[in-house]
Amino acid sequence: MIPQKYYKVNLSTMPDFIRARNHWEDHHTYRFKYTRINPRACEICWQEEGSVTELKDGVETTYAAGYAKGFIHNELREVYSYDKIHHEYTLIIYLAEAAEPLTEEELVSWKPQKGEAVIPGIVQDARYNQKLAVLIKRAVQEYNSASRSRQLRTYGTLMEILALMTDYSLSCVQDVQKQSRIKLQHCKNVCAYITEHLQQKLSVSVIAEQTGISPNYLPQLFSETMGEPLVAYINRQRIQTAQQLLIQHDASLEQLAETVGISDPKYFCRLFKKYAGITVSEYKKQYR
């Protein structure tokens, strides 16, 4: 999956077309650089044949045929291809206002104003790509036709393209939100299981089996969603429970450790100092 970018564009004033072309190359290598930064210049293209590699800040990203892409000329980059045949349809428009980059979080809460649209860096959904391929080709054909109404026709098709790209962008963040809710629910189930079985030996494999999550995926899921490694969360819960028990009961160190699922009192003392910041005896003096 190619990392996604989003740009908000203002269309309250109709953009000017700089170029609309059916570009075809029949040689082994082509290469060019974007040497002028202009955040008001926007490029929308459909890769018909061949792959294109973009080099920016030392990082290469390769786009294969069959994808619609959106570029804002706001960064220096180099584009090249080693394929014998390179074939793409390209629309370049000049916006009245500079495009603004949007994060996924900003896009989630984005409320479109009149004349606003979102252009994604790349469309990674076959359904949208099929529709965009037809529209982009049509826009290029309309712009280069001899019809006296070609400008209006091209603008109309451009609006369809931008509406479809906006719909795609919003569907992406909706999918992200849905996945986030699913991940959060999985983690809540894990936390509930840990709380209920704190006195027992808790391993990744046991928790994964009881909550229906792959043991290989569980540590990554928990860490990314909860912002804390799973083992660290378990240890912290054990020590927090031990702190409460120390205030309420006069248990021995061995009993206390066993109650929170730790069989080795010395290991328990080390964990207590790590998570509580003080020793067990210091904690007793301070809070009892």
C-alpha cells in the first residue's frame, strides 16, 4: 500500500487549464524534474501503460499502470521510468488559491465549503480507478477537440473527476475510522480479560487465544492502539492493584505478589519500584 496524501483545493474560481495531453513515449528511459515549486499548479493523471518512479527526499515510490494520481507542484521531485513504453493521460490546472495538504485526522473532521474538493495522491481502489480512467481520458479528448464548447465540456468533466476523487478520499478515512473502532474494541476485550485474570499467568499466546486475536499480531495491535506495549500494560495493572491492596490489607510480600499473579517476590519488588517509583516498604510508610 502506497502512503497516502490528500490536498484540499478551492474551486470557487474556475481553474485555468495549462495542459491536457495524451502523452506517449517509446524508448527505454525518460526522466524529468519539477524544478519550480508552485502549490497552485495541480496535476491529475491516469497511468495507461508502464510504471513511473518518483524520487523525493531520497525516497523512491513506484506507481504502476492502472492508477489515477494527483500531484500538487509544491515539492521538488524527480520522475523517471525505465519501461520501454510510457503512456499516460495528464491534466494540469492552475488554481486560484494554493492547495492545502490535509492529514487523515483533518479530513475526518473536514466540512466542505462551497467550491472545495480533495485530491488524493493516488487512488488505490479499482472501482474508483475504472471510473476515473474514463473521465480523465474524456477530459483530455474534450480539451484537444475542435469544438467551440470544448472549455465548458472540459470543465464539466473536471468537476466530475474532482467530485469522484473527493468521494474516494472521504471513503478512505471512513475505512480508517471503521478499522480504528474495530482495533479499539479488540483492545478493550484484551484489557477486560487481563483485569479478570490478573492473578493468573498471562502470556501473549493465552490472551490471544481467549480474545480471538492472532498471537503474532496482538502485541503490535495493542501497542499501536493503546500507546503502550502489552507486557508493560499487564505489569502496570498488577502494580496498581498491588498498591490498592497495600492500603487496604496487611498481607505479606509473598501473598501480595501471588495475588497479582507474580510468583517471585523479588521480581515483584523490582516491578513495584519501576512502576510506583518507590519501594514496597516506602509505599507502606507513606500511605498507611
